[in-house]
Amino acid sequence: MTSRPPGKSVSETLPLNQILHGDCIELLGALPEKSVDLVFADPPYNLQLSQELYRPDQSKVDAVDDPWDRFGSFAEYDAFTRQWLAGCRRVLKDTGTIWVIGSYHNIYRVGAILQDLGFWILNDVTWIKSNPMPNFRGVRFANAHETLIWAQKNKGAKYTFNHHAMKALNDDSRENGLQMRSDWYLPLATGRERVKVNGAKAHPTQKPEALLYRVILASSKPGDVVLDPFFGSGTTGVVAKKLGRRFIGIERDKKYIRVAQKRIAAAEADSEAVKVEKPRPVRVPFGALVESGILLPGQSLYFAKNGSKAKILANGRIQCGDLSGSIHGVAKALLNGAPVNGWEVWLYEDEKGNKIAIDELRKKFSGEK
Ligand SMILES: C[S@@+](CC[C@H](N)C(=O)[O-])C[C@H]1O[C@@H](n2cnc3c(N)ncnc32)[C@H](O)[C@@H]1O
């Protein structure tokens, strides 16, 4: 465990936009605690391939049979999973979230361990592969999806979910988009996207950038620190850079680090284009409209729910019969305590006699569209 040098903030001591070479369990332990906003992890799946696979034309299938994916038993895999997930939990901020991707071989074990460690699952997302590999032997269904678990460090804590960006990404034919669902239909990384070295795949399990794009855009903000403990060919780093986030990668194989460094160096970012979250409405006190003469003391407001009339007071409060208070407080009292936004239920009368919500005046005043 590292301690922070005196006078340095946590982020100043982080190896930002770097790939650390080594074992992630060891290296996670050397990072400062509560320093990372988001983790994306694509761990070994423990595919347990016991024999080579061939296509009907007898060509060999390029399956994941690398040493880093082999474990002696489920117990060994579980112990490994518990260790790296505990390491991620320690470095995550209390507001942080983690994504883990896996297949039926490992994702149920990962999910149970996440819960045992105290993570709170927010969603499981199915990545449906639009171009999956067939089941060559024809003995099972074609395995056409992978599962991502999205979990927060602490149940009930505040966390980032860019709901508006996700809606806009999902359907731009509607003004406000369409809520993003938990089944994502995306192709595998193929063609030009697939990194090759001397004509062969540079990494056996390179994930598509589109998948990481959605993960990172949904659950982090520009400038956030995104950690990937199984960095591989660096897909997380490439997309983090393109989206104006900072990354920390951990990878134990030097040849993959070289591939990742090259990919990341070629990625470009536009710092303005990545600021896509819906701006928060500027807080305007009702009194500011009175003070600036947009509404006048003595002027009438009309309650949209039943036409009750109120008078604007010089101090930015309103009087409605015996009730006096803020636009929100008086509206709430008129609705017998039901929660209400006063800006939306009080109307003013314009010069043509139209009754319009005072929220329109607030928007003009704050420059909001
Ligand atoms: C499933 S791949 C990740 C692929 C990556 N998402 C991509 O898009 O290229 C897992 C990677 O983790 C690395 N790895 C496996 N065990 C590791 C460990 N204990 N520490 C660090 N890296 C490890 C492997 O070398 C492999 O590159």
C-alpha cells in the first residue's frame, strides 16, 4: 500500500495515462486508495478449452487458449477473482463504479464475488454480437453474447450515469432520444479495427471500441480516471483518450503493452466535443426576476392547477389569500403538501392576455434554451 507524499494530492501521485507492467493484484495494491472513478475489467474468462477446435473445412479455430486464461480449478479462479476485485474496490472512490465483462464460463462466479465483497449491482448488460462465431461442432447454440456487470462500490452512494448522453446516443430522431436498454447489439472488433501484427491478430480478445465507448460515456465524466487492470491491447485507453478521460492500464505481457501504446498514440481527442452532458439548469431565485423588473411587485400570478390568484411581494415572495411564502412553498400548501416545482405551476399574464408558466421567464433570464 502506498502512502501519499506530503503536499501532493491523490491525483498528482497517480500514474495517469500510463500502462503499468506487471501483475494487477500486486500493482493495484501499490496505487493510492479511493483514487479512481471507474474500473473496466476484462479478466481471463477461464475458458477451460480441453481440445483444439476445427471448422467443417478442417481449418483450426483461433480460440483463446493462452496461458493467462488457464486456471487449475474453479477454486483457483475464484481466489484470483476475489483478490483483484478487492484491489479494485480499494482504489475506487466511494462514488466509483466497476464494469466487469465475461461469458457463461466466469460471469456468474464474478457476480457472486462482487456481491460478497460489498459491491452493489446496478445492471447486467448483454452485449449481443451481431457477427458471432458459429458453434462449429453443432452441439450447442451459437454463443452470441457476453455479459457485463455494472456495480457501484457502495449501495446508495452517488455515482455517475450520463442518462441524457445515453438517450441521445440511442435515437437522434427524437428531440430527447430514447432510453438506452440493457441489451447492446454491437459487432466484434473486426476489419480495420482489429489490430494485426505480421498479418496475425495482435491480441486474441481485443474488445470493440464501440462497447468501451458506451461504457465510458455512460459512467464517467471528462477528466475522470478510468482504470483497466487487464489492459490487453489497450481498447480502454484508446476510448478513454478519445473521450477526454484519463486512464491507468495494467498488463503483464510486454508485447500487448507495445500494441496498446501504439494504438493510444494514434488516438485523438477534442476536449470540447466530449462535454456532452445536459447542462444543469442555472439556479435563479424568483426574487431575481422581481429585482430586475421582469415581474413587478403587486403583479398577479395564477395557479395552473385551479386558477387561484397570488400577488407578487417586493421581497420575492408571493401572497395567496392567507398563505404567504416562496413560489414553491405556497404551491405546495395549495396542493396539501404534495411536492411541486413552483416555476412550473405559477403563470403570469403577458401583454396579449396569454397565461404562461413563469419558468419561461426563468429560462430567458438564465440564457437557457
Ligand atoms: C481478456 S484480455 C483483455 C483484452 C482487452 N480488453 C482488449 O480489448 O484488448 C485479458 C488481459 O489480461 C492480461 N492479464 C491476465 N492476467 C493478468 C494479471 N494477473 N495481471 C495483469 N494482466 C493480466 C492478459 O495478458 C490479457 O492481455
